[in-house]
Amino acid sequence: MRIALGLEYDGSAFYGWQTQPGGQTVQDTLEAAISSIAAEPLRVVCAGRTDTGVHATAQVVHFDTGAARPPEAWVRGVNALLPPTVAVRWMREVPQEFHARFSARARHYRYLLLNRPQRPGLWHGRAGWFHRPLDLAAMQEAAALLEGEHDFSAFRAAQCQARSPCKHLYRAEVRREADFLIFDFAANAFLHHMVRNMVGSLVYVGKGKYPPAWIAELLSAANRNLAAPTFAPDGLYLSGVEYEPHWGFPGMEERALFQHHFADAGKPIIG
């Protein structure tokens, strides 16, 4: 049978998603736990690989197994064998034609940027940081220029293995919540480091180094050397994967990350 799992993880302690000879990746950790429950070696396929230090609130994976286990074994049983920073949220038995990566219609990423003079303490490893004030209106104007179908070579890592740099970005939004700037992106697919590179360039606009129209110039030039440096991975989250409704998966986009309340304000920082 083929089984799909939804999971979340804190990527701070992992060398990214993809398996490595030395282990210490999310894939290695998850496969060890699942294989123990199945009593056979298993491999998992994910919807979207995440880099070192990148988190996920809504990753999706699938695997094939001949082991007959009750549904709770693939959730509670696997969770009992995982470290505290990785958790399975749900499972579904799916037909063989389902593929965690190739069946996905879109992926959502969120970047949390702490924008205040003081470095993060509580949010260390969970949010990016920029110490100078940023112009939200300018960043919103610049982000809107990213939406649509473009050649995103200016935001593509040199080691990217994608066949084409052309992607359709359905959503590129920035908003402020207290000391945080929250970036939300959705696309049919993303290039390696694409979100972190877009965030870095939007920060350049926000601090006044370039006007919003600079983003359109970067898209036209398709030259990675002209854009801003890659921003830190700390604040990046794979926050949703969209599939056709007939697969029957739970709603995957996490629009309410970290429901933390101020003692004096009584409202969430993020949400």
C-alpha cells in the first residue's frame, strides 16, 4: 500500500531534508522511525526539499509498504520514535498514482523576519532578523512585481538542479505584525534558495538601497549576481502544499503560525 503523511519539523538541528551519508537529516530521521514501525526498510518521498536550518509546518511525504498497521501506528507510533523537533500530524492511505511531489499543484512558503534593533532571543533560529527600520509600503509594491510567470534566474542558487528557471508565482505578500514582517509566497514550484533570495532583495528595497521597480529590473536581467545576497534560513517555513481535493487531505496552508499572545495586548503576534 502507499501511505501519505503530513508532518512538521524544526529544521535548526538538521542538515536539511535530503538524506546524507552522515545522517542528521529530516529524511534519515523519519525513515528510521517509519522503518521501525513497518519492520522493513522504507524510503520516503517529500513534496518539497528543505535546506539546512529551514523548517516546515506542512510537509507531505509518501512511502510504499507491505506492512499492515493500524492508522495510529503511522502517527502516534512513528512520533514515539521521532525526536521532539519532528512530528507526524496525519496519515492517509492513497492510491499508487499519488506522488507527494508530482501530484502537488502548488507550494506555500512563509518567511518570518524580526525587524527591530535588538537581535532575537526567544526567536533565535526560528526567525530572520534585520536591525534597521524597513519601509513596508515599498516592500509591498516590490513584492507585487514578483507575482505572475517569470524567469526567476535572478533568485536562483548556482547549484539549483531545476530544468527551467521559469515558475508561476501566485502570491507574493508582505505584512507587518508587531515587530515582525511576514512574507508569504505561493507558486507551482520554487527554485533552490528562491524564497530566501527574494526576501533578501525585498529587504534591500525596504532599507532604501533600491526603489521597488528594481525588482522588475532583476527579473528582466535574469542575473543572480545583480540581486541581493541569500537571506538566512532561520525564518523560512514550508507552510503548505496544495493537492487536488479528491485526495482528501487536511487543509495544508498554515496561516496562523505561532499563536503567541502579548500579556499587555491580548492578540497574537503572528496570525
